[in-house]
Amino acid sequence: KAGVTQTPRYLIKTRGQQVTLSCSPISGHRSVSWYQQTPGQGLQFLFEYFSETQRNKGNFPGRFSGRQFSNSRSEMNVSTLELGDSALYLCASSLVVRSGTQYFGPGTRLLVL
Amino acid sequence: QQPVQSPQAVILREGEDAVINCSSSKALYSVHWYRQKHGEAPVFLMILLKGGEQKGHDKISASFNEKKQQSSLYLTASQLSYSGTYFCGTEPPGSGGSNYKLTFGKGTLLTVNP
């Protein structure tokens, strides 16, 4: 089975721009979670989607949004980028919602200048 | 509430043992352990559900003390391949999908030297 894929892998943006990241889960996985990873804060939960519905959201401003499509692929959008948004954005898919093993993608490294 | 991991970093020689702890201030339903090597994505090690069970994965095992709201990861006879950052993720009790939220600790950097 193919693993979780994320595109693009690297991205450089300037302050004020917006960005869209994409995640394709493992085939058959309907739960997709997004995380922001920075050296200082570690892995921080952004949101989780299941069957096109956002079921949970972390403590991030409204500039961070996402969606999930009927084929379980998910996108994450960050509007009005700030320097502090520079991070590795990881998506993970899971077969089950509760206590499921999370399979992480390679991540998208975003640099905001 | 982010779980607290200790120690923040540990350096071992090949063959030595290590223990990594993960503590939460809130009740837990499950604890997940992941390892991330530099430049790679986190990889699942094991999940422990409430009940105080202990699980093993090769020479890596873990325990979960529900009452103390903490989990410990035991690495026995460490190998060079064990190097990486270990994260614990905690899940609160409750039912329903809206409660699903895996909260990770800041990680423990483990370095195994020859």
C-alpha cells in the first residue's frame, strides 16, 4: 500500500501570502489529522477530519483552515502568513478515529520570509 | 493539555538501557508512542489503552499507569538504530469523535553512540 503523501514538500512564501497544502491518506483511511511541528513547541495538533467533517480543532487562529474531500484527500490552508508560521506541517491518516495508529506523511516544510 | 516528557534528552552507549517518561495532568484514555528520526516523519511504536497494560516491541516496551496518568517507555540493550526523538501522544477519555485529539509531548531526544 502506498503511504501518506504530501505536496508540496517544500515551500517558500512571504508574509501576507496564503498557502494551500495537500495530503493524500493511505487508501481506505478516512481520518486525516494535521500537525504543526516546530523546534520549540514540538508536534501541535491543528485539526482532524473524518468523512469530510472537521471533528476536532486545536488552538490555532482562524487563519488556519482545512477541508476533506469525498476521496479522503485533505487540504490545509493558511491565510495571511506570518513569520511564525514557518514550520514542518505533517499530516497523518488513520483507519479508525479512536486510538488508531497514525501514519504520518513526510511533511511540507514551509518557510515564511 | 500537553503531556510532559522527561528527560528532554539522553545519551547512551550501545547496549545501555533508557527510560522515557510521559506524564499528564488530566485523565487519559490512551497513550501513543512514536519515534522520529532526523529529517523523517514520526513512526508509530505502540499504543497503550487504559488498564495498566504493558506492551512490547522488540526490545522496546512501555507501561501505562492510568491512576498516575503516566506512561513510561523502556528501551533495553539500545542499538544505534534507536537514536531519534521519542514522542508520547495522549488521548483523553470520553466518547464520540469530537473528543478525538491526540496531544503530543515536546519529545525526548535519544542519542545512542557506539
